[in-house]
Amino acid sequence: SAIDSLLGSGIRFRPVEAIGKRASNLFVGYDRNVCYVALLNYDDHPLSIRFDPQRWGLPPGKRFQCLELWSGTERILVAGDEIVIPASDAFVCRMGQIPLN
């Protein structure tokens, strides 16, 4: 599966930020020109996060194709889009910039 390939790839993820004394829930990793993002929900209720390309190390003002690696679900993300992570779950995706036509 895509998640197994990622885990075996040796890509190193780095935390983006921590909130107070809690561990970071946002990690990014790069393989050549591909950005991988892991969002972790440590809580027992859903977590809503707004997509912020700059915070994730991506160029602003662009559209991105997001492939969620656990489910295989693809979606287009633009700044401000909401991502909901179920309780005690994770969202791991491969991000690709969509070229302008």
C-alpha cells in the first residue's frame, strides 16, 4: 500500500510546531519535489484543521492535489480548506501542486 511504501522509504518527518507543552500534531517530510504531511489527532474528539500551505512549507496561492495514503482518497486543497481528523486518528497525505492551465 501507499502508506507502507512511505514508511519504508526512509523519509524523515520534522515537526512544524508544538502547541504549549503538547507534542506537535503537524509533521512534514520531503522526497525530492514531493511533500508528505502527517496530521495527528491525539484527542478523543474530531480535530478540524485549516489547510495553510505556507505553514506546511508549500507555496501560497496555489491548488494542491492531496492523496490521503491510508484511504487512497484524493482531493484538491486550497488555502483555508478544512481537514477533519477523527478522534485518535491520523491524516497522512502526499501533496502535489496542480499546474495552471
